[in-house]
Amino acid sequence: MISTFKRAAFGLLAACIVFGAGTQRAWAAATPACDSDNGGITLPPGFCALVAANNLGAARHAVVAPNGDLFVALQSGGIVGLHDSTGNGKFDVQEKFGSASVTGIGFHDGYLYFATPLTVERYKWSPGQLNPVDASEVVVSGFPTEREHDDKGLTFDHHEHLYVNVGAPSNACQSHDRRAGVVGMDPCPILERHGGAWRFDANKLGQTQADGVRFVTGLRQFPALTWHDHALYIVMNNRDQLDTLWPKSFTAEENATIPAETMDRAVMGSNYGWPYCFFNYKDQKLVLNPEYGGDGKKVGRCGQYSLPIASYPAHWAPVDIMFYSGHQFPAHYRGGAFIAFHGSWNRAPLPQAGYNVSFQPFKHNKPSGKFEVFADGFKGNGTLMNPSDAPARADGVAQAPDGSLYITDSQNGKIWHVFYHGKS
């Protein structure tokens, strides 16, 4: 039997389909009450949040089913399906399944896909189902076994293709990684199977990495990837340790400020220059890495590589990206990208930074202005020196059917549900 709340929600959804964005005030009236402190985070005026779930484990990416159920990937192992049976905004029903560490997750053609460090698998999914009945099927296996940067995101295009990042198990392709003064291997052999995104047939089982097509290369690590506007959009984690590996050339402040995290719009064959280059946030140009003769200014061979479309402060550690298509938020957000910045360790001895969800405005399918910090406060009050001391770390962003936003936390497994209650 369909509950009274679900009948009301369905009726409201039908009204929105008929009347479009003009029903935003009706949506706002139907949203649950937010927490008085927004669950410990700060948001722009007019927005509020409630904690919809907590203590799930290290929550990474998430995906929302059409009925509003949320499926959360757990780095600590498995997936948890969440359902709100009362309509108060709290996920009171939880079903956990699987055991492998999971980052990427998404629905495609009646299946729930998920990415572990070594595989992409899928469960047959039925509407309203929280826990799959059948065992998972392996879509792709045979990924590299190196542990560094092995977390994988996934996304789908509109032509039945699956895209997966394969991170580079390296900082800058040195023959002895992260050793002071060691030059980089040239050409970098790591790029043969790492440092790029591979494309697969989304519907074919039993593939290996060798069956895929290397779609884009020259990227260090980027579980933050999504298909949008006929291209693969990526937000990359840039290099570490400029100062400790090359102390004669770079200061701790330069390490903490100049190797930008970058947003890229990748089409087939794009090359973004890792490990030979990094994007200098201060000068806004692609420059040679010191492992390849660079000093933070010299361009050299970097002039041949694709440039990012936007950049973000060093060591903010982007881990998820989502383009907003809803109407619950004001029009300013429509078509722009929300990015979860997990925060890094590599700004020391300077304080850590990032630990937020930022919004990148877009207009006419291009970035339009500087990013805006949307959700903050995850790292708590005061100065943060050690990432493990942060109360929370944003890790995933997902859009609900009504256009509201979920944010996941990898520190303790908290889930925030963010709504707009102000005036458009």
C-alpha cells in the first residue's frame, strides 16, 4: 500500500512536471525541517541542511534512485541503501550489501554499477529495492594492482559507454617515487596503464582494461569525473611535495599555493601533461615539473598539452563533481557544477585547506567566473593541521529528484540533505 506521504509526494511531482519551475515555492513548503545548526556546516543565505544519516562508515560517492532512496558507496566496504519511510527527511531504513571498498556508483539501464579499486561491477536493480537479490556481475576487471591512487569513479555517456579513471601510482613519475632530487622517467612508462580515463562498453560483461579505449591521458588522479555537454568533465588532484622534494627551488608556501587542482573538459585524445607539467595557480599557466627541469615558471614542452577550463587552490583534493539540473535551487545554480573537496595533507607546515563543497558557475556550457564555496565548516573551527582531526570531510555530491542536494562525509559517514528555503 502506498503511504499518504508518498501519494502526496507523487502528486507534487506531477504538478512540477506540469507547471515546471514555477512550483518551486510548493517544493519548499513540502521539504522537511532543517537542523537548527545545519548539521554543523555553513551554507549561503536561503539554504539549510539536515543530517539525514550518520555513522555509516567512510562514505564516498552516492547516487539517488528516482523514488528518492539514496545509495552510498563505502570506502570501508560495500554499499548502503537508505530509505526514508516517514517523510521526515531522515533515512530510518538502511540495507548494507557487498564488502569491497567502493568509490564510484551510478545507475544505468536497470543496473546499479559500482567501482572498486580493481573492478567495475553491477547489481540488477528494481525500483524500490534497497538490497539486490542477485550477486554482482563483473563488467571490467584487470585494472592495475598498485595501491596509490587506486580509488575509481565512474560515469556514463549517452552512447552506452562507461568511463573509469585509472589514477597514477606516483607523484611525478620519478624512478624512485617521492625521493628528493630524483628526476622523472622520460617518457613516463606509468602512462601506459595509468594516469587517464578508459572507456568501455557499459553493457558488456567480462571486459578487462585491455578491452577498453584510453579516452584521455596526462592526469594524475581524478575520481571526480562526470559526462556532461558531450564531453568528460574531470577535476584532478595535482602533484605534492614541491618543497620537500626540491627544497632549493620551492618554498613550503609555494608548495601550498601554486600546484592548482584543475577542471578539464576532455574529448577523445586529450592530453593534460602529467607528469611533465603542472598548472601554476598563481600564474595561471601550465609549467614544467621540477622532475623534468622546471622551476615553476618555465613552460618548455608544456605548450603542447590541453589546458584546463578552470582551476582551484592547491591541495584541496577534489573527489566528486556533479552538474546541477534541478529547480529547487535558484536559477544561478542551474547548469553549474558542485565539487566535493576532500582536503589534503600536503599543505603542511601551513594549515590544511579545502574541506568544502564548492560551486563552479557555468554559462553557455563554459565556466563563468570564479568558484564559490557553497558548503563549509567540515573541518571545524580554528586551524586544522592534521586531516584526521577534521570532524568531517566532504566526499560525494548527489542531486535528489526534487532538485535538493546530498553531501556525503568520509570521516564518519554523515549524510547532509541541503534545501533552498529562501526567495529566488
